[in-house]
Amino acid sequence: GKKKPLVVVTRKLPDSTETRMRELFDTRLNVDDAPMTKAQLIDAVQNADVLVPTVTDEITADILSHANGKLRLIAHFGNGVDNLDVAAAVARGITVTNTPKVLTEDTADMTMALILAVPRRLIEGASILTEGGKWTGWSPTWMLGHRLGGKRLGIIGMGRIGQALARRAHAFGMQIHYHNRRPVSPAIEEELGATYWESLDQMLARMDFISVNCPHTPATYHLLSARRLKLIRKDAYIVNTARGEVIDEAALVKLLEDGDIAGAALDVYEHGAVVHPKLIRLAKAYKVVLLPHMGSATIESRVDMGEKVIINIRTFLDGHKPPDRVLPSMV
Ligand code: 8YV
């Protein structure tokens, strides 16, 4: 019979995804789950018909320059595609897809958890019990934090995740503000009670909470620059579950150390898993809460992401446009 297409997967995926892929394709899985080296990525680009990377794979124009016409689809396991040079891929006739929508609600949940974490002193309180001996009983004036209700939340990036966050924060009694390239529909603004700010600078100066929910693109790299970070109120909190590169991390650290901002809760970092050592020190002082990129880390989201990858591959191999195509104009 016809030779099955070779699908190379760079990381360990949910069991159900791997099982189905093995049934459908000639699948090369990464059983030990170590991030691929550059040499392994080049090998994959040369030999695979379909490549399934994740956020830990930098698929640069340089790596793609090794393509020899065999690779026809990059079916990314993830929503953000900032680790892929989409333009370089498309220029070589390689189609790119991602896995939007299925992780929206889980990522918005985690963002809400991070919005609560610092002002309600969640990690600090929990550690008092786990460290032992530090709790002698309830007191009327002990471990007091700050209320979310009535506070202004400024969302940067009102796409699917930004809107899902707005819905949650609205239910918590927060006032919703947002900055986006363009306003969302009046119907959505009405539902969320959301106020559009064309000027990010003006919004930053007035918010009690700032949440980053935009993709990382050349246009959003260091969108929260040192200059813009200084516009934020001293008693405000910053939350980022999008991409670390959107914030000038060194400038944020300085702001936190100087006490020029109330706190931060981060799930993503400018240099991936290499977290700024001063952020870790600030976390030990409970000024910040740090998570290891867990926004979409539920079994449900990851299984659904795997299903989307498979649908994109099958549709493409059947000769149709895959549902989650990413075009260079989108990034
Ligand atoms: C994943 C994410 O952890 O989809 C994204 O953009 O950041 C997360 O859902 C990761 O990117 C999967 O590759």
C-alpha cells in the first residue's frame, strides 16, 4: 500500500493523542520528552512530512533553510506561534496550523487565580501552615490583603482569552477596561461592561490590575517597556499568562524592588525557563507569585489540543485547508 506520511512529534503528548497518531500516521514520538536539540530539529525538518512542535522548539528561518521540499505542514501543539518563523515556513510552501480555542477557558481560569494570588496573599497564607508553627490562631487584623471587587482591571489584548478573563473578572465585581488594536463589538463591550482605551499609556496610569493577554509578535515585544511600566500606579498589580517577552522583565524587577508597584503574578518569563533570580527572591518575600507556564496545563486542554493537531493534519493530508491555519499576516 501507499507509504504513510511521517509525522515527527518533538515532545511527549497526551497518551490519547499519541495512540491515535500511531494508528493514523507513521509517527515518530519523543518518548523521553527532552526538548529537541537544534540538530534534531534540522533532522526533523529534512525528513518529516509533518512536524508537530511545541513552545519549547524554536523553528527559525535558519532551521527551515534545511527543508528540502518534503516537509509540508507544521502542526503546532499550542496557541501562540511566536516560536515559529511563520513567514519563512509559508515562503517555503509549508503550511502552519495551531490549536486555538480549546485552551481559552483554562488559561482564563489560571489568570483569574493569579489576579487573586498576590492581593489575597494566597501563597503566603498557605506557607504559614505548611512551614509549621507559625499560626497561633485567627486575629482581626492579621494577614489582611486587598479586595478585588470594585477595582479596575486593564486587559492588554482582548482576544479570546482576554474576553474569557473579562467575563470572569466582571463576575468578581471588577471594572473591566481594555487596550486592543481595535475595540471589540458593542455587544461584547456591553455584556462585559468593558471600556476601550485606544491609548495604552492612559489606561496603564489608571488601573489597579494589569493583565497581559496578547500574543508575542514584533509589535508587542516589550510593549510594557521601562517607560510604560513607570506609568503604572504604585498600588497596582501586574499579571502575565501570555508571553514573557511582552514585558521588559528587568524593568519590572526594578519596579518591584523599588516598591513602585504592589506586586506581580507571572506564568511566563522573558527567557523561558530561565527565570530572573531576583524574581525568585521577590517570590520568597511574597511580592510576586511565579508559576511554571501552567496556563493551559489541564488534562482536558492538552487532550483537546492533541485532537486539534490531528484534525489539522488529517484535513491537510486529505487535500483541504486545515481549520486552524496560521498566516504570516496574523503574526
Ligand atoms: C502551551 C501556550 O503550554 O498554547 C500556548 O500558546 O502557551 C500553552 O498552551 C504551549 O504553548 C504548548 O506548546
